[in-house]
Amino acid sequence: MTIPWGFGSFDRAAFGLINGVWTHPVLDKVMPMVTDPHRFPWLLYGVAPAVLGFWLYKGRKHALRVLVVAAIAVGAADMLAYRVLKPWAARPRPEYAGIGAIVRTPVGGRLGFPSNHAMNAAAAASVLGTAYPAAGIVFWAGAGLVAYSRVYVGAHYPLDVLAGMLFGGLLGVPWAMLMLGGGAGGGSGGGKKKKKR
């Protein structure tokens, strides 16, 4: 993928600041957990199941439906990014571009645009934010943190994660509307019918 000269320079400069300048020893430990929680057993087998179990217990059928739709949206986003967009863009990750990236966690393959992590997180945030509007800012803040972490750990340029969030957010919308619309028997589309006079 060819990035316009001006934006490409800004993209690399922003990457250099986030990955190499705006750093801290505490963030060096926290950001890998944010970006890849499955690599930490206490998160994968402790915190995550506890949170998921509590959510399903409190929300019952509605929570289960939201979980299923979010999983479908994330799966679709992941496949689109990995199978279609990354091969089409063919943009190497920073560590393969010879710019001195500091890699703080295993990053996967050579291609980086768009970020799967950012796209998946945004797709999930789109569905969850639609299902629970009052907490929407929390879900999107979480997705933004995941996106930022991908730049911090050296896996992506800022443009990679911004595009991932945009694509993921847009992809999550139809799944969220399917869940909440009248055709899905959801909450927002099922108002009371007016009585005929």
C-alpha cells in the first residue's frame, strides 16, 4: 500500500513518539497485557471468565444474545482484515520497515494494515455500545486503549489502528442493528402498536 508522502511521514513520526518516546516502565508491562490478554493465564483463566460469568448471570438471555452477536461481528471483522484487507494493502509492520521499532510483544505476520486487534475491538464496541448505550463510552474507550497498545508495543503504525477502528466500527453497526431491530425481535424496534380508533 502506498501512503501519501505527507501522511506517511506523519504516521512514522507519530509511531516513533508512541513507541519510543512516550514510554514508561509501568506501561511496558501493562500494554502487552492490554494488547494480548490471552498470553497471561491469570487474565485468560481468572479475570475474563469471572467477568463473563457475572455478565451472563445478570443479563441472562439478553446478555447471551449480545455476546453471540458481538462474537459474530468480531469474527467477521477478523476474517475481513486478515483475508482481504491485509493482502490487498500489503503494508509491512514497522519492525519490517527498518525504522528501529521497539517490539514489546510477539506481533504475528509481516503485514500490518489494518490492525486486526483494533478492528475486532471496534466491532465489539459497536455492538456492545448499541446494546448498552449508557456504557458506550466505556466500550469505545477500551477499544481505543487496545488500538493505542498496538502502536505502543511496536506492532502497528497509528494509521493501521485508526483504519482498523473505522472499519470495525462500521462493520459492527449492521450486526448491532440486526440484534436490536424489529426483525431480530430486539428492544428498540418493538414499540407498542397504536390502537385503531
